[in-house]
Amino acid sequence: MNIAPVAAASVSEQMGRAKTPARSRSLLRLVCRSLLLLAVPMLAADLKWNNSFNETYLSRADGNRITFRVRTPPKVEGQESYPLLVALKGSLRVDPSRRFPFIEVRPSRGNVWGYRATSAFDAMQVIAHMKRNYPVDPDRVYLVGSSAGASGAMHLASQYPDQFAAVVPLVAAGNNYPAANFLNLPVAFHHGALDWTSAICDVRVQFQKMKRLGCPVSLKEYPDAGHSIPRPHAPIMEWLFAQRREAAPVRVIHHCDSPELGRSYWIAINQFADPHLPASVDATVDPIRQIVRITVKNAIGLSLDRSAMPNDCRELRVDRQSIPVSTDRDKISLICRDGHWSIATEAIPTRRTYRAGAAANLLQGEPLLVVYGTGGESAGRIAGLRAAAEKIAGCGGPHYASLRDRFPVLA
């Protein structure tokens, strides 16, 4: 039997296709048992106040237990929820205290540059775990990073802008992310004017671009500082914790590379016209006339959540096409056929049937099993396939970012 040199697919797909020996079936059962644990609700965390400790979550991508660091403040009587500070490769030099009673987490899979691919999904799984198991205020989740972590904070926030209250990038700004996605997310850049590692001109360019787009952005330059921000950091922390998440903005702009990253606040892109190109949506609520005006690019499927909008709507105008809203349902799906938009009677799939490129196919945070064929191949050929499979199993994103934990491999 000839099998494609190296294939990667979901565990369930491979179980349905392959006839495997007992040893391989044992591996499959182990992987599946790990993945099934995701369906079991976790018990409330045994809170350790005023402490620093390791926490774990079960990665849905590879079935491994992933460790990350947690710091907690002293318990504040009468306070039911706490801000969550997500630190990516560096943070502000301020400890959780009664003055600043916050919970801090440090995701551990930050080895993919810019927190793309596996690193991005790791950070979001850490946040989801903390929201489920700790008294986290969902409207006060903050991203802070230094240097490469600052670039990562900007890339991550651009993908999930509705999940954060504010971002503080220290001595870096990143690039190649949709700046318009920060329309409702405050960003405070801090940078040393003498920085030779990450030139301040790069931060100024991003700052000016975001300011022209109307984003709530600021830049503080430190004339005598290099690749670090001088203390005290408490004033930065005070500004940060004064921000709260904008849950229902009047206007939403969102650019994305895949439908998995298509949701922002109360609107989502569900289908692309061309999967090789990015898609975008610009939606505004007119609260007086109860009209939502929407313009799209490369999108043929949308969904709206009326319950999350700042005002109800009775009419949609998509690319100047008027669509009356006669239903009382909170969820509305829109689909475009032959250039005409209408309300869909069936749910729109949230994933493309085809994705462009290996990274888009493999590293979307879904369960992944790497498979290589052995039938009808020479010993040398099998050894080469095995080596290729092992290489892929340890890859977490672009530029071959290696993982501490690996995806499972099946012969």
C-alpha cells in the first residue's frame, strides 16, 4: 500500500482509515483518552493566595499537559474577581499586592516568533483555563510583553481584540498585523530612545499608523533609556488597571487570515471567498435608525450576535444591500451567493473545507496526529519518512520553532 510521504490529520480521521497493529492502536487509545479529558469540566482551583506556583492545562492540539507560571495577590476581603495580567517574555516590575491585587500568568510556549500558530493558541488556552478556574474578571484581562514578548502581545491582541482590556508593549511594537483591529483596544507603547536592539523608529511608525486609524494608542519615549524601561513601573500599572474591556463597541473592524480568527465582538467572518487571501469586515451600528452597516472584503459568510450589540437592529446593509431583520433570534447568519446577501436559513460552517498552506492546515490548535506510511517502501525510504515525521511533530510554527512537547507520530 502506497501512502503519501508524510500526512497529518485529525486523530478521528486516521482511526477511521488505517488498519493499525496493536502497538499503534495503543498509541491511538492513549491520545484519544487524553483528548477526551477536554470534555470533563475541571474542578474549581484550590486557590493559593499571595503565592507563586505552576499550573497546567491539557492542550487540545497534542494531548500534553502544558505547564505555566501563576502569581497571585493577597486575598482582598469583599473582592470577588481580580484582573488577569498575561505576561509574554517579560513584564512590568510590579508584584501582585494589596495595592495592585492582580493575578499574573506566564504562558510557556512562547518559542514561535510573534506568538503565532502554536504559541498563540497556548496563550489563549492559558487565559481560558484561568477564567474557568480562578476568580478572573473577564473585562480586565491585560497583555504585557517586553521585546519579543511585546511583538507577541501585539500579534496576539490583533487576533483576539475582543478578549483584552488593554495592551502594554515594552521596547518593541511588532509588525505585519492588522492595526485597524485595535480600534476598540487601548495600546500604550513604552520605548527607550537609545534602543539599538529594537529601533524606536519602528514603534513610531506603528504608533502613527494606529493613530491615523483612530485607535486609542499612546507612545511614551524615554530619552535616556535603551532596550528596557526604567522604573518605577507603578504609574504604568495604574494606567493599565484603569482600562476595562469594551464589550459592545458601536463600530468593529476586523481583518483575519482564517475563519478560526474571524470573530470580533458581535460580528464574525465564517466563510472566505478565496481561502488564499485575508478577509475583513467593517461594521457600524446606527443606534437611532437601528441599522447595521457592513462592508466586507473576501467574505461570503457572516454571523452577528444581536445580544452583544450596543443597540438592537431591524435592518442590515451589507455592501449597500438592504436586508430587513424580521426574526427575533439573537444569532443571525448571512450568506452571499452570486453577489447577493441574504439571511441564511442554515448554520454557516465556521471552518473552510480547504486551507491554503501547510501551517494553516496543521497549526490551528486542533488535535493533530502526524502519520507516515511504511507499506511497499524500502528500509531507507521508511527511515527518511520517519525522520520527516519526527521533524514535523516537533514543529510549532513558522521558521521551524521547536516545541518542548511533541505531537504524536503514527507509523
